[in-house]
Amino acid sequence: MVPNDPINELAHIRVLMDRSTRFLSLSGLSGVIAGFVALGGALLAQHHITVAIGRSRDVLTYGTGNGYTAPHELLLTLLTDASLVLLVALLSAAWFTWRRSKRTGQYLWDATAQRLLINMLVPLVMGGIFCLALFYYGLPGLVAPATLVFYGLALFNAGKYTLDEVRWLGLCEMLLGAISVFWLEAGLLFWALGFGVLHIIYGAVMYVRYERAGHGGGSI
């Protein structure tokens, strides 16, 4: 009888431990789709802003006292645009994650997935409340940096329960948010870079690294 290979046994044990403590079914394709959706939303938002500026040169103002202001009609349009982007991104993420969970054999709603969701939702909910307060006090120019920072915090916090690369994505999002605070005029550009370009690059890399290669890991 041929003895079992200790190295293979250790690798198998490590896979089992990872499956029990980390959610590995997030799909890299969901990150790519979310990135393209975010870029489309950013282009649509820029179109609305350009049209508004064409009607009135003073539609957007920047200042140390008043911050960044815009007409309520434009703000409502941008909020609707952002909500649609979020909805499409969440639906695509749920679909690709469900599909990958079936291939990896990991339950979609196990204890690890619940911990991942809770640790991600806390910063996101607090960030959403903070952004609503910014709108309420007439400081929508700070919303783009705030969303990047809080989203980065959510990823960094949730990275404990999934792949370590998620934490690096979170750090990059927070860095972009911190930089954009000092460049409010380019807030939409930074938002597109964070939610669009970073997601596309990261999702593609994770797909090639963990999914196409046939590994048992997950991605975002």
C-alpha cells in the first residue's frame, strides 16, 4: 500500500480550513461587470453635468465656505444614476457569485458568508448615512471622496473573511478617496477610477488567477 503524500494531505487540510473560515466564491467577473457599469454611470453623470453647465455657467460652484453646490434637479438626477449603477452592480455580483458557489461547492449563505456581509455592511451603511448628511448640508462635492473611503473601509474590513487581495483593493479605494478630498473638481473622475477602472483591472486579474486557471479560490 502506497503511503499518502504528506504535502498533498497538508494542502488538502489547508483548503478545507480556508473553506471553513473564508468565503471563496466571489467571482472576478462580477468585479469586471461592476467596473463597466460604474464607468457607464460616470459617463451618464458627466453628460447630465455638461448639459446643466450649458444652461447655466454657475450651475456648479466650488469654495471654501460653500463647498460644492448644484441645483436640486441635477442632484436628484445624479442620485438616481448612482442608485441604478448600484442596483445593476449588486444584481450582477449576486448572479456571478451564485454561479461560482455552485462550481466550488461552497454554500452561498454559510456562517463565513454572513460574517463577510456583516463586516462589509457596517461601514457601507454608516457611509451611506454620512453621504446623506453631506447632501443635507449642501456639500455634495464631498460625496464622491466619502463613497470611496467608506467603500474602501468596507473592503478592508471584509477582507478578513475572503481573499487577502480584497484588502489591497480596499486600500487603493481609500487612497483615491483621500486624494480626491483635495481635488473636488475631479471628484467624478476619481469615482470612475475607483469604482470603474480598479474594479475592471482587479476583477480581470482575479479571474485569470483563480477561476480560469482552475484554482479553488475566489475573487472580487
